[in-house]
Amino acid sequence: MNAACVVVPPLIKYGAGPLLGPAMLAGAARAAGFTVRVVDLNISYLREKLTSMPLTPSGFAGDHDKPGTLLRGASEEFRQNIRSLLPAARSGTPQIDPADTAAVGCEAMVRVARSLAATDSGEWIAQRLEALDRPSLLGVSLLFGGQVYWALATTLVAKKLWPDVPIVWGGPHITALQDVIAIDHRLGEHIDGFVFGHAERTFVELLAAIRQGRGWPREVIRAGSSIASRAKAGASVVPCFEDLEAYGIPRLTLPVQASKGCAYARCAFCSYPAIEGAYAEVETAALEPIIAEAAGLDAVVCFKDSLLLPARLREIASLVRGRVRWAGCTKIHQALDRSLLASLAAAGCDTLELGLESADPRVQFTIHKRQRLGTFLNVVDAAAHAGISLVVNYITGFPGEDPGLAGELLHQTLDTLDQSGVRFQLEHNRFQLQRLAPMARSPARYGLRIVQSWPWASILDWEWRPARELAGVDQARAMANFLGR
């Protein structure tokens, strides 16, 4: 049986290391006796764009260790090419960029993909696919909406090269579209099947079915079938990383996941729990091979978990024991004190990512992520004392938010971090309404009305109308909670 192939289309503004999802599929397949080749078109694209530019590691490890200015330049050029092929945007929300979100109709998406496939971009894709032996299966893995245009162009090119090779799409972005794919047959016009969620076991079963010439697993969904079954994940799968010499923009980083889902899973704006599924910790034995591989390569390890609880951070520290520098994402918590963070730093922890999201207590109540100012300040102090870098996630533009107050609180947060002495990056984003987030599932509860959606986009256009529940939030009580009174 010929090897299967999993393609990662551009553009993702990240080149430090391979993506975990495709590597997990390859690892599961290899353990079952199959061969899978991951073809990362994204890193190939970035390497060509950044080939002559100096790449200096930042003061952070993990997802945020990247040459931001250079990647933004490559990304803007990439998106501008797509914009030139798009019809005029019709969204009422200026923050929704169709080139970055796939916020266009089905017909427009196909037109753009066909245009890409017929130009130098299509030739570029074809050259890389032609270098492969004919695969038994072509998988396409999508992390976010901006990849859809090239994913579909890649599919069209592959169909021309190998008309009888089945093509299946998956990844977090496809999982976010599961409800749409289940009812809209147009999304499957050029795609033979879709998988939703972690899919290591389903992927192996699909490869076996293709080898034996029998029907596909029922978890491989055809568009418009009215089915949205989740794929079957693997247990204790060790990812298989390939072509690592292509990465290291700016420093080689290996991804690993110590848990799936989110231990908190209550943020009203977040779709991660719905995409990832129920919270479950990964066996420590499955983490050790990646730690050891990274140590041998002098690479950084990035834990891709949505939330590493303090107890889990202690377990990871005991496992790593300073063999590599590592990074992970956690939540503002009173247990993240000087003692714990000092022990994490001694075990190799370089960077922690925190979701503050907003310093406005009323917004915190609305999005169900209440956090006290004192706790946040204590964590910042502990990180500064331990020498751990912080990436602080902050969002503005929430429904009902006072723009003036939001800007003031954002600057106050920056001032607080500046004065603390901690090495930090404030990752500021605008709110986007995600299809699978609680705010989109029950919009009226949050004073929202959905005004537009697009079949290939995971975000929705919305307008805000004050709801009874929102209006009833006690501002004084919210402020007291934030200040810890």
C-alpha cells in the first residue's frame, strides 16, 4: 500500500516547529503499521519568503517565539494575493477580514481556489505534490479559516494529478464547522470526507479500510449527510515529527499535549472546549519520548494544552527536570506563587501564557471568567521573581463593552506589567464570535443577534442588544470581586 499523505496548507504565522495534529496522525499510523508523510506546505512557503532574513530568537519560548514583524509581512503579502481574487467584503464588522477568516460564500470560495490553482500558486503546489509517490489517501489539516483558500486549491490540484485518490479534510477549523458540513452538501463538492475532533484511531481505521477495499468508518463524514459524529481519538499516541531541519523559525520547538479539552471550560467566548472535547489528561508515558527527542535536538518543548492546572505543572516539572526549556498555558490562580514558579523555572519552564482576557470586572462576569486583580498581581510578581516570561492574553471589543474604559484598562494593564519587572508580551486581540462558543450557541442570553454567517468561516457577524441578564450584572459586586473585597 502506498503511503498516505497529510498536507498542511499555508498560511500560519508560525515556523518554530511542526504542528501537533498531523504528527499525531502520523504517529498513530506508524504504530499500526502504516506509513504517512506529512507535507507541510506552510513551512515551505515561509522558508521561501524568509530565506535571506536573519532570524533571532525572542525572549519567549513556545508559540510566541517568532519573528513577528517578518511573519506579519509574509502574511500580509499572502492575504493581499487572496484579497485581489475576492469579491468586495460585505461584512458589517470591519474586523472580519475575508482573506483571514474565509468569510465568503461557497461560490466565491471555489472561484478563488480555482484561480489560485490556475496561477503560479497552483504550479507551486503541483511541484510539491508531484515530488511524492501517488498516495493512498490525501489528508488536509486546517488550523484556521485563512488556510481554506489554499486547502481547496491544493485539493483541486491533487484531483487533477490523482483523480482516484480520496481526499479527507480535518483539523480544528473543520471541527468548528461540523454543524455546517453536516447539512451543506456544497462543502463536499471536491472533498470526499471530513473528520471532526481528535482522529488518530479513526485515521488508522480509514487507512485499513482503504487497504482492504471496504467501507469507510462512519466517523468519516460526507458533507450534507446530516451526520456530525466525532472521530475517535487515540490513547497514548506518540507523535512522529518529520523534516525537522525545515523548522526552527527562529528556534526549533516540538509540540506536545499533556491534556485534551479544557479543565475550566466555562469561558463564554471560547470554542476550544467544544472543538477539543471533554477534558482528559494524557498519560505521562506518552510525553517522555517528545521530551527526550527535544533534549537530543536542543529544542524547546511547547505544551499545547488549553490549560495546565498547577498540579499538572508540577507533574510536568518533575518529568522534564530541566532537560529542555519549555512553555505552557495556564490560568491566573492563587497556587501560582513564588514557590511554585521558582520550582517550575528550575525545571526548565521558560514561558507561561495567561488568559487575563479583560480587566473590566463587568466583562469578566459576562464571559464567565472572573479573576481578582490581587491574584493576577501575585502571579506577575512570582513570575518576575522566578525569571519566567509571561504572555498575557487580552481581548477588547466584547459585546456591550465601553470602548473608552476598555482602552484605559488595557493601558493600565500594560503599565502594571511594565512596572513589575517581569519579561512579558501582551497579546491583544479583538473579540470574534466563534460558532461553537457558548455566546454563539445561546446568543440571546448575551444580548447578541447573529446577522451573518459563511459556510467556510468559523466566525459569525453579530450585533449587540442589551439583554436582561447583561443589564442585571451588578457593577459594584463585579468590581468588589475583581479587587478581592
